Amino acid sequence: MSQQGNQTPNENPIDLSQSNEQPINSEENMVVDPEVNTEESVNPDNINSENKDDEWQLKFAEMNDRYLRLYSEFDNYRKRSARERVEFSKTAASDTFTAILPVLDDFDRAAKAMENADDIAVLKEGMQLIYHKFRNILISKGLEEMNAQGETFDADFHEAITSIPSPDDTMKGKVVDELEKGYSLNGKVIRFAKVVVGS
């Protein structure tokens, strides 16, 4: 029996090269629109960068709004403080003047009393009372009288008007005479004592 007798007509191999059907290639058959960049449209990095830009814009707007509010509040505070300083400077001594007003009333009463007074001793006594009352009020407000007589001359407290030969060696460089008293207010000199210094 020959080999050809064993072959059947349906067993011949199929030649695909002669077939009209082409193999399906999904990549080649894809329709690509040149206007669309598929890589950018689906790139997660680009999506994240856009989200980050939006977040930065929101943060910038929030910080800018906060800055403007703080600047406005500070500007209002500065103007209010300046206004309060001006008002305070106008009324800073109001409590002192209020305390002195009773002394002014006493002077008014003393002036009226002197019009018909015959006893000088009574007037002197009244004036001494007013003087002590006035002095005690000032001391209570922090005024302090400086005692310069016999003290060593100190330019921080004394103002030398002139110098004279000292009566003895112990008075050289010291205050021989006090022409005008010096005063300090709460520890700060507000008027230097005008003195004569021994040389």
C-alpha cells in the first residue's frame, strides 16, 4: 500500500498566507486622535500636579486673607493707641488737680477772711494750715523735696549758680547756700536745686 493511499483529501494543511482574512492586531487597529494626548490625559502625575496647584492657590488665598485681616487689626490698634495717648496726655494730671482743688478753696476762703480780719495771728495760722495741707497733698502724689544744704555738690541733683570761698576747708566742694529748692517726682528729678558751692 502506497503512502498516497493513506492520505485523505481533508487533511491537507491550510496556507494562511493565501487567505484574505488578516490577523487582528489591536494596537494597529486603534483609532488615534492626534488632538488628544493620551499619555497626559491619564498620567497620574499630571492629575496630582493639578490638585497640588489648586491646593496651593487655596492656601495662598487663605494666607492672604489672614494677612489682610491682621494688618487691618494692627492698623486699627495703632490708630486707637495714638488717640488714647493724646487723650491721656491731656488728662494725665487730672487726679493731681482734683486733689489740689480743696487747697484752692481754702485760699478763696482765706482771701475773703482777710478782707475783714483784724487779728494777724489768726491769718498766719490759717496760711500755715493751708501750706501744710498743700504740701502733704503733693507728697502723697510722689513729690519729694531735696535737701541740698551742706551736701557735696552733685550735678545730677544740683545746679551751681555761683561759687564762693568756703568758710572752712570742710565746706570745699559742698553746697554753702540753697537759693531754690529742688524736687523729685517718684525718684526722678523734676527741678534741680539752685545752689552756691564753696571753693
